[in-house]
Amino acid sequence: MAMFSQNPTMNGPNYSFSDTPRTKAPEGAREHRFDPYTDNGGSTLAIAGADFTIMAGDTRLTSGYNINSRYHPKVFKIGGTTSDQHDATIALSVVGFAADGEALKERLDAICKMYRYRHGKPMSVKACAQRLSTILYQKRFFPYYAYAILGGLDEEGKGAVYSYDPVGSYEREQCRAGGAAASLIMPFLDNQVNFKNQYIPGSGEGHALQERERKPLSRQEVETLVKDAFDGAVERHIEVGDGLQMMIITKDGIQEVTMPLKKD
Amino acid sequence: MFRNNYDNDSVTFSPQGRIFQVEYAAEAVKQGSVVVGITSKTHVVLVAVKRNAEELSSYQKKLFPIDEHVGIAIAGLTSDARVLSNFMKQQSLGHRLTYGRSMPVRSLVEMIGSKAQTNTQHYGKRPYGVGLLVAGVDESGPHLFEFQPSGMTEEMVAFAIGARSQMARTYLEKNLDKFASCGREELIAHGLKALKESLVQDKELTVENTSVAVAGAKSKDGGAKAEPFKVYDGQEVNAWIESVADEKEAAAGGESGEGMDVDA
Amino acid sequence: MDHRPQAWGRPRDDVYGAYDHSYLQQSGPKTATQSPVVTGTSVVAIKFKEGVVIAADNLASYGSLARFTDVKRLRTFLGTSVVGFGGDVSDMQWLDRHLKELAIDEAYDQEPTAESAEAAAKEGLNAANLYKYLQKLMYKRRNDFDPLWNQILIAGLDEDDKPFLASVDLRGTSFTSPSLATGFGAMLAQPIMRLHAATEEDAAKLTREQAVEVVKECMKVLYYRDARSLDRYSIAVVTKEGIDLKEDEQLEKQSWAFAERIKGYGTQTV
């Protein structure tokens, strides 16, 4: 057949479309230019107390300079028996790419519901936290672009906050800020919750200087702290504002509060 | 041992046009302890007597929640029921995830109907050895469906399946006209009375052996919220049992015949 | 033409050069839609006391060319919801076919006992259900790197018969708001609508007439300032009573007087 070839670059008859030699790409490979991610702005915050946890987030949803919605909650109750989550004991906050955040929330909630169905009891925060890490890591090579924080009460009834990166690294912490204004809020929290850089006046010079003793904050103090943190973030970050959503998790369940933030 | 030559598998018709394997499966349903379901305009109720294999063992569960709006009562092989239950749970969870609503009970029942039917038409498969009463509420109100191993499903106003269920059905037929306007408590009472009809003579309803489940539809004007499907056991059913205990029946007779290992 | 039997009818390579087979690539990486082709511009919608008003013009552009001037970009679903499409028109048509199929499947599932059409509608998928479904669909397609290149508004009523309005885009990002607009509308129409319905409470005070008026005003502003828009448009009002869809409306009360004051515009010579 090669004798009929009229194309010196191709070593063959070169008349049938399907006969063309091509560079072989792996099966199922796709070429794309589509960017599957966006950043929808917003910020979240969680603080653990002695017998409560407060989860908070603003309710603005942005894309670029547009405000898509002024009320789009970022904090969700997880693992209740019904879809209104009236008896939920765990809360999850997500920021980053809103669609991924939502998908993540629904995955975790479905898993909690299956757990309850199979075991006849709700999932503990510890177990839920571990599972969330697994969910995130399962998508290690096409990650959920979402910064998640999980909050609840541990086996001893103490406030528990678990924070995550988008691929599932997690740790339990006293407090954590996430999202657009995390870098604005976190240092404030370090100072106000963990008393970083606070020393007892006149206790010494240099290394002898004694740190202020850490003690868990009261619920009232934490609520004020959260509001102050967000008021500050709203002033300095354009993607944060409109409304503040707060979930207060205690042994009596989850109480949800929303209050206005500046809309500019 | 064989009744005839046409009952070795479920793909062969007998010359009389019967499929014996399917009929035998229906027999397994009749050996399970009795379950009763009734609907009114506002509620749907399931009641059941649980059996224990021996004095020392626990009672086999008869009522299972599937999703927040639907649950099942089983008569027959519990393990087969669990397969169907898991499938229904998966389907209703998936439906809730994609549409954000409760799965219509009819759709759910039709799915297990076709699933069960395929088992009666493939060589090497075995029909489910269990009958179900599926009770639930959706946008169109309360529903009760009967499911049989043959894959037959049918909507019912009130129904009973399982051992000696004919007695219960006779009670239901007699009181059929009353059900539609019944309130929640009345409906449960009717259910328990029907259940008592089917009991062997020296047996009584106790907190150990009685299960009750209720689901309520949301009111048409949007006033009352839907009551999620909930199973009541133990002391929770005590008041209901006592409310129907007044009319004492004469006690005599023997135990139900020892059948194959069902419900225990 | 090549007359040899193996290649009869083909252009001769020595005359026309070798055929470039890259145009008919059959293996190699699969390429999904990577950019929209024929596109629709903004969709605008606002809630009012009893329902939602939604509008979109009838233009489908091919780049800057006003290619099709009679394309309906508002589609109804089950006679209870309206879906407005911005972005790629072929993807819109695919979605429309898909939703029609869904509506038929849904109709088969209906209770055979449903007495009236109203009762049947109550049992079917409402706008909130449809929104959830479309969000899942769009998000799945983005996960497959084969997005449907649209931004969609869904208008209708929720399970409690309250006005419902939501948006989904090609990445599956979804949200609700008292007023919504896609594309240029997000910048030009949304500020106007937010003057009238900044919150849900404000929207609940609007009458149907007011809401229609606001939307028409928005369509006018968009026609003035969006180069890919048209003065023929579709507008739908969704309420409990059903959908009032008009698909061939003409923009009224336009004023181009401002044009005279703009230098270098139109026929001015100075």
C-alpha cells in the first residue's frame, strides 16, 4: 500500500480519514480551558468555649466585584434526623468556592444520616471530623475548594472546633477564622482568645515576662468577640458584609442567630 | 419433598400458569408476625407485634424508619427486608439530594416493586421472602402501600399482612368508614384493636412486644408542620396499649405453629 | 479528483496538498465545550408580593453579530415555573429538551387520583425542586469538565406557595435573592431592582404592576447600554394562578435624546 503514498510525511496510502496516524492520548483524556473554580468570598469563624461552641459566618456571596446575594448562609447544621435539622448537634461552616462548599456539606450530612440509620445513634464530633477529612482527601487531585470548620461538643461536653484545609489536613483548635478575611481575623483571635502577646504587667523583663493565664471565655464574651471580629473585617474587606450568621452549640441543641452587618 | 416439578426455580410456569417459587415466597410472608397499617386524611399509622424466638432472646424489630417521611413494617424474612430497607433509604436520600424534597411514596414503592419483580424472572434468583407495608406522607398527603414478594404493590386505605392477618383485615373492613376522619390517637387505637384481633388467644399486647409508628402530613393551609415518621417502642407505647386493653377477651388456645425461621 | 479505486472521489494530494486530518480528530483528548458560541445576554427577574417577574430579550448573538433575533430565552416548566437562560444557546436548547423529558417523567409519576390540575401541580416539582435539580446537573457537568455554558434564573413558587427566585451558573454556583440578573444585568439592572426590593420584606410589598414596571425599566437600560441586546423581549409573570408569558414584547418609551449630547455619536459631524 505504501507505494500509493503521495504524502512524504506519512508512510501510508493517506486517503482514509480513519487511517490517519495520530499521536495517541491516554483513554478518556480531556483537553480543556474551562476553569472549574471561582472564589465566592466571605469569611467564617469558630470559637470553642468550656461548654459551648460558636460558629459564625457572613452571608454575602460575591463573584468578582458583584454581590450575588446578600443572604447566602455559610454555616450549616449537620446530621439531624430531618431536613430541617432541628435536632442536629454538629455545625459545619464552609467558605471558598460556594458550589464545592455546598456539595461538601451535603456529602457530610448524607453520611451522618446514613450513620444514624445504620447505628441508631448520632455521629460524635470526633468521628464526624475524621470522616470530613477523608471526604476532602478523597478528592485530593480535584479538590473541594473550600475551607471547612466543624464545630460541636466533644464526649466530655466541651466545645470542639476542627479546622481543615481543602485537601483534608485537620486539627482540633480553640478557635479558627477561615475565608477571605481570615488573615484579618485570626491575629485578633490569637490575641483575644488565646491571649497571645498578653503579659502580666510588671511581672519581669524579657524572657522573665509572664504570659497572661489562659482561661475559657464566657458565651457572652465570645458572642461580642465574634461581632467585633466581623465588624472589623467588614471595614477592611470588600467581600465580607451584609449579614452575620451565628450558631451557638450547647448541650441543649443549636441556636441560630442572624444580625445585620454593613452592606457597603 | 417436591410438591411438583415446576417449583425448582422462579422462571418456569406450571401448566396451570403458576409460578410456585413466587407463591412459596408469599407463604413466608404469612409466617411473619402480623403488622397493620391504616391511613386517615391526616396521618398514617403502622402497628406490629414483635416475636422473640425464645424467652431469653430479644424481640425482632418489625418497624423501620426509611426517611423522615416514610417507614416500613415487615412480615417475613427480616434479612431480606433489610436489603429492601437499605435500597429504599438510598433512593429516598438520593431523591432528597437531587430535588430537595421528600420522595413521593408511590415512586419509592414502585421502585422496590420493579426490583422485586426482576427476581421473579431471572434464573438463579430468588424472590424476596418478605412482605411490606410502606407508610409515608408526601406533598399529596398520607399513603399506605402493600408490597408482596411477587413485586405487586398496591395503595391501601388500611391493611394487614402476616400470620393470622385475616382477622385484622376483617376488623379493618368493618371499621373502614371511620378511618378517614380519625385523629392521630384514634387511628393508633384502631390499629392496635385490629392487631389484637390477629393475636393467638392467650397472647396479649405488652410494652415488650408492641411497636407503633406514626407519620403526619402537613395541613393543607400550611398551619401544622409535617410530623416525621417515628417508631415508638417499650414504655412509649404503654398508654396506647392500656387505652385499648379495656375489653378483655377470653383467654384460651395454644401457641402459633412452629414455622420456618422467620422474624426471629 | 483522484480516480484510483482506493481513493476515488478524494481531492488529489499532488494537486491540493495533503489533507489535514487534524480537523477530523477521532482519538486524542476529548474536547468539551470550551467557550460559548451563540449566546444570549442578560436575564432579569424580581420577586413581588404574589410571585416573580422575569424577562430576557429575544436575541442570540454570534460574537458581536446579532445572529438570531427571535430566540425565546424564557422556558416554562410544568406550567408552574419559568427558567431564563443566559449564555450558550445550544446548551440552553439541550437543557430545554432535558427539562421537557423530566416534566414528562414527572407527569407519569403523578398520583392517578389527583382531582384537579391544581392538585397535580402541587404534587409535581416546584421551582425550588427544579432549582435544586438544575444546580446538581450544572455542578455535575462542571465536575466532568464538560460544563453547560449558561447562567440560569429559576422563577416560580416554593412548597409553601411563596415567591421563589434563584440562580445557577456553569460551575454549579447557586444562590437566591429578592432580585437577580445575569451577565450585564448583574451590573446594570441589579442596582435598579435593589432600589425597589433590597430585602425580602421590600419585595413582599411590591405589587405585580410595580414589579413589571421595574423589570421593563431594566430591559430599557440594558438595551441602551448593552451592545449585545435587543428591543424585542420576552417577559413572564409567575404566580399561584399560573404563568403569564409574553414572548414578543417591544420596548416602549425609549428616549435616545441623550445621544445628541454625546460627541462622536450617530450622524454628528463635529
